[in-house]
Amino acid sequence: MTTTAPETMRDHWWWRPGWDVGRRFYTWHLTFDGQPDVHRFAAAYRELLVAVDGIDLVPDRWLHLTTQGIGFVGEIPEADVRTIVEAARERLAAIPCFDLVLDAPVVDPEAILVPVRPAAPVHAVRDAVREAIATVRDVPERADGFTPHISLGYSSATGPTEPFRAALTSTGIPGARARITRAELIVIHRDNRMYEWESYASVPIGTRVRHDETLRSPS
């Protein structure tokens, strides 16, 4: 991932159109429960960043890779949401499980971002989810311009980026690896200056692939 090397941070928590306290949003994420290497990596960088003012650090529980939104709760019939889940289940079954490597964080004007690679399987998951949404409604968000990443923290104030860049320089922290075996449809909010959620559906990835491999294996 490349950035424009911003000189100034800005508060991430301004209210985007449609958002307010109490609003909930359906969105697909990749999450990292039960991923100790990711948690080790995030904890090491939190130790470096905790001394820098103006950032809300993301605890292990809320680490995520934003994938594809659907829309606000109350504006989408729940029957449509259930249909999207089943359509996604069929499509995600055909995508093999995959590993992601987390690279060194970079400074964005509103967050500390961790690029992940390879990007292709994440795009495949997102494309499958977008196809599922399209079975019942228009797909929100652009198809292009998506760069897979995980946020370690969100800027909570305006100020220079230099303290963040300095904290992240020459750390020697090794990268991390995550195994992706499912996609989560979650109901998310940002009432507490953090992205927090409840799971609506956890959809396995690669179940059809694993079944086919079992059928092909010698007895």
C-alpha cells in the first residue's frame, strides 16, 4: 500500500452521512478471533503507539478487515439480508481458504493502516459478496479503489503525523500471518469512538473446495 505521506492527521470520528449515535449498519468484514499471530503483531504496535497522543488504538476484539457494506438497519428488509447471506454462502464456498501476511503499518491521515497481501483472495471474497448483494438490491460502494488493510488505530484529533511515523520507524517487529476461513456479516456501530459489532452470520469460505478435495483423495 502506498500513501501520500500526509503531514497532518485529522479526526476519524466525524459523522459520515447517515451515521449518528444509535445507528447500526450491515457490513461484511474479515475478523481475527482466534488468530494469535495477528494479536501478537497488533499488541507489539500498540505498545509503540500508546505513548502518542491523538489515537484510539483498536483492541484485539475489534480488529477487522473492512470488506463490503450493505446498508443501515431499518432501511433494508431483513428478508433481503437473509437472502444475501444465503447467496454469499453459495459463492464463498467456491473460494479456497487463504493466508494473509500483515506488513509494516503505514500512516494515513485518519488511521494507522496495515497492508495485507496477497490482495487477490480478499478481492475474490469481496466480489462474491457483491454478487450476493446484487441478487436482491443495488450494490453500494464502488467496485474499484478497494485496498485490503487492517487498522491498528484511528486518529482522534488533528495534529502532525511525524510522531506516528517516528513511533513506527525501525521497530524490528516481524510481520504476522492470518488464516482466513470465513467471512462475517456483522451489525456495526461507532457510538463509542470505536467500530464495535454483533455477528449476524458467519459464512465459511472454501467448503465446496474442501469437499471436492476429499472426493478426489485416494481411499
